[in-house]
Amino acid sequence: MRVGRVLFRAEDAGVGYVLGEIGFILRRNPDAVRAPDVAFIRKERVPSTGIPKAFWEGAPDLVVEVISPSDRPGEIQTKIREWIEAGARQVWAIYPDSQTVQVVRSLTDRVTLDADDILDGGDAVPGFSCRVAELFD
């Protein structure tokens, strides 16, 4: 909820839309569908018919996964890889226990930020930035 609240600043600025409870079809035959904790779609990618009610074809611009203690590291990395390979511009893996965020822009471009660092939306959420601590306040 906190992540969505912070990202709504970008939605209010007209950059795009914060989404929850929507499935993204990452590939076909066999189908692979994932539903992130929070997603962001840039405004120019939304079709004239609006945001689909159930499934979006392809990856969002930003994927946010909130990591719980029961999530296994291998499963987390598999999800991140699938999102990036499907076209997500950024994945934020948020670790509440350590109050850190792993920002993944490609399979080889990863950085871990702590509470005092600035999280930048880059080309996934243009113009957005916040202190990592805001995600946990």
C-alpha cells in the first residue's frame, strides 16, 4: 500500500497509471501470467479502450514485488528474470525486513539501495524519485 501511495505522485502528474490486481500475460504457448504486487504503466502505452480489467498483454513498465520472509531467493530471481525478459523497464524487489530495494533494469544492471538512497523511476516512471525510506514510513 505504501509503495502505491508513493507512486501515485507519478499518476497525479499524468505520467501513467499505478495498477494492482491485474494479470500480465508475459508469453504465449505455453501461456505465462504473473500478477505483481504493484505495477506502473506509462500513459502512452494505455490503449484508447483503457486499461484492461483482467489481463494486460506484455509487461508493465515498472514491476514492484514486495518480498516476504517465506519467498525463496531462487523464486524471486526467476520472477525478476521473467519480468525483464518480457519487457519491463525496471523491477523493484522491496525487502521490508532490511528496508532495502533491489532495482533491476536488465539482467546485468542491478543495484541495491538502502533507506537513505534515492530511488529513481528512470524511463519506467519518468520524473519520479523518492527516498527509499518513504516506501517504509
